[in-house]
Amino acid sequence: MPMLEIAGLSVNYGGIQALVDFNLHINEGEVVTLIGSNGAGKTTTLRAISRVIRTKSGTIQFNGKDITRSEASSVVSAGIAQSPEGRQVLARQSVYDNLEMGAYIRNDRKGILEDIELQFNRFPRLRERKAQMAGTLSGGEQQMLAIARALMSRPKLLLLDEPSLGLAPLIVREIFGIIAQLHAQGVTILLVEQNAKIALQHADRAYVLEAGRVVLEGDAKELANNERVKQAYLG
Amino acid sequence: MDITVFVQNFLNGLSIGTVYAIFALGYTIVFSILGIINFSHGAIFTLGAYFTYFLIGGLNNGSGILANAGLPFGLPFVLAILVGSLMAGFCGVLIERLAFKPLRTRGADPLLALVSSLGVALVIVNLVQYLIGAEILSFPSNVFGEFVNQNPSINFNFVDPSRPIPIRTVQIIIFAVSLVILVLLAYLINRTKFGKALRAVAENPITASLLGVSVDRYIFLTFLLSGFLGGLAGTLVGTSFSISGPYFGVTYGLKGLAVIVLGGLGDIPGAVLGGLVIGLAEAFVPGDFSAYKEAVAFALLFIILLVRPQGLLGRRLIQKV
């Protein structure tokens, strides 16, 4: 049974169809990427899974449990964390407090402190800046913080929305190094990216979205060699 | 100005200023979470004072349909003020559920919430007038205990031993209580998980819910806290002077608005600073002009906003396109 299974999902967003009869599944331990151009419905998919937008029809099942009508907060408790598009760090709180907020659903004080330490080891830059307001970090640091914060809830499934957006190539490589590490540690990831090349390099499987519909899906390496994908997304 | 008069005015200003701060914080936390000004906050102030008055066993000497009515019991004042303020808090929650939430879920313009809260304020004022009456209700002079009753003012002679400065004992108690509340509130908002989550919701509700924070629950708690602070401020002012009738909170409601605009909308330290500035400014209005005391808050607001449109501590609003 897949960890996450989306069946026949349709979402309307401000009068337009953002997702149409969308199907996707993710198995435990997989890194699955969702690629496509701006406005194809990638972010909408993640928002629908995290239950911060309303869906029109279809179902979302997580570990066999229907979460289509769940509260956003209980989706996090169920084990799905998201690092949203544009990082969305809490600008007026410190790096440390952002991490603590990532563990909002947890109450094991000791485990939380250990996990903060774990994130600092994973992203040493964050340790240097732990007392700094998150709004004063660079884009790359904010992205690291957003990922670290999402990991603080000890998610079973991690949703990453455009982690490369607006970052210098060197930083993008650093971020994807961490994603590869997480993959090796067995974290299940749904990765949304506009940078199809790097996303396909790091994923097991991929879905290509166009205007709210899945037009291609399959093994990430194979899709990277697909003529249509090459032409449209790998330029 | 004579130094003793100066010190006296200063202490009085601090005392009323901290009450303004508590009241204004109720406005501010709601504004910071929902981006709306809750015009019924002044009515909550009134309700808090009435609740506490009746909870200590006070009788209604008004001419409303509940004339001469009272509760069959009387709580000790400390308990009554806590329960009364909490009841005011739940009135705040009720107002949120009836006047704000239906508009919010339909995606209405925040301006409409302002109008609906103004409507709620009018309903409360008229309900109080109908049930209780328009008369002034006064707390008994021994409400703070026999010591305060026997010593209505305390002389301070630290400035000039030959000319002691009398300060009303009630004023000192109110200052102490307000200060404790402000410290507790600062701790709650800056140090606790509740406060951090509250600030997260204020900054970005969608991000907060992505972290597992139930935004709806925090809106509930915000109105509870806001109403509690409003009711508490109302009771403190009521014990210091008296409850001047159903319109008791109206002037304070407007003044509270001046306080938060002065401090910077939605800014928590700004609300405290704004409260102190307005409290002190009023205290220094010369006796000859005391009839114009109420105008001071607004004159000050006008002048400061000319120079700093974002308020004393407010951030400049950047309109995103």
C-alpha cells in the first residue's frame, strides 16, 4: 500500500481549474518529484495535501487514512510536514524559535532539544545564526531553516515546495545535497520543482504536470531522457 | 512646574497609563491576528465592570427592568474581578463567533467586520441600559479592603520631606495590578509556546497551520484574552472612579483606539508605550483645562501621526501588489 495516495483530485482556485482528476502515489522511502511550468498546479497539489486549500472532489489517503476533510493542523499530527514555497519562515522570530515552532505538535521537550541539535548539525549555518531573527537570513539560509523546521515535526512524509527558487547555483547544490542525505536516511519526500533537471537527478519517480493534469509519469531517470521532457523542461 | 506636583502628576499618569495599556492590548492582539479593529472592545470594558460589580454582591440601583436586583451571593473582590473579566472574555468569544467569523468564512472585506462590531457595541450598550439602567454604579469604598478604606491616600515624601505628595491608594493598587498583568502578558507572548504560536498566527496564518497550529483555536483564545483584558481594565477604572452607566466604555474605546494607532497598529510594545504616553499626557493637563482632558489623547494622536504615520513603534506598511 502506498504511503500517500491521491485519487481523482480536482481543485478550483479563484475560478480556474488548478487540478483536474489528479492521481499520484508515493511509496515509503521514495523521493517523488512533481515538475512542470509555472501555474501547472504543483503548489496547489502540496496545499491540497496539507489541507490549506479546499478541494472540489477526489480523495487523499495517507497511510490508509482518508485526510481529504481533515484540519490542516491534524495533517501535521498525522505525519505530513511542508516546507512551503517562498520559505515562509517566521520573520519576526529567531531561528531557534522557528525550529521550536516546527515541533509545535510535539511535547517531548528532551526529544525536541535533541532534534534542534540534529538540525544544527545538518545545517551548521543555522547554528551560527540561531539567535538571529529569521527575516534577516539570506534566501539560502531561510530555505535551510524552512526544511529544518519541517523536519522538526519528525514527519513521515516531507513536502518540499520549490527549494531551489531564487537561490544561487552553489546554494541549490548544497540544498539538494541535504535532500539526497535525507533520501539516504529513508525520509519519504514529495518534491515540487521548476528546476526539472536537478529534481529528476534526485528523485526515484516523477510526474509532469501541465495545466492541472498529469501528462507524463514514471521513473525519474527515464523521464530525464524523454524527448518531450527534454524539450519542454530541460532545454 | 513644582516638583511635587510634577511627581504627583507623573505617578497618576503612570497608573492610568498602564490601565490604558492593558485595555489597548486587547485591541492590538485581535488586530494583529485578524487585521480588524474590534469596535465592541469598549462595550466589553463596560461589561467587565458590571460583571465584577454584581459578582461582589452589588445591588442594581439603576432603573432598568432589573432594578434593585442582585446576586444572592457575593464573591471576594479578587475572585470577582477574575471571574468577571473571564466572563467578559467569553463575551468577546461570542462576539467573534456571531459578528466576525461568519464574515470571515465568506471572505468579506475587513471593513465590514468593523461595521458589524460597531453594531455589537450598540446592542450591548442598549441591552445594559434596558436591563440595568443608565444610572451610575459605584463600587463600595472598602472594595480593596479596610486598609484602603481607612487610608484613601498615601503620602510620599521622598522628593521633599516637608511637602509630602498624596497619591490615592486605589491608584497605587491599580498601577501594581496593571504592572503584574503586563509582565505576565509579556512572558506569555514572548516566552511560552502559546505566545510563539500566537505570534506565528499573527505573522502568517497559513504557515502557522502548516506547522500544526489550529488557527481557529488561536482566534478563539485571542478573543478570550482580549475580552479578559478589556473587562479587567473596565473593572479597574470602575473601582478607581465609578461605572458611569452603559456608555462607560465608549470614551475608553475611542481612547484605546488612539493608544494603538499611536503605538503602531498591531504592535504589542507599541500599545504599552502608547498607553503610557496618553496616560501621562492627560495627567499633565493643567487643572484649568481639565474639561478638555479627553481631547488631549486625540490632539496628541494627530500631532504624532503627522510626523510618524506608522505610529511610534509601528512598521511602515508595505502595500504588496
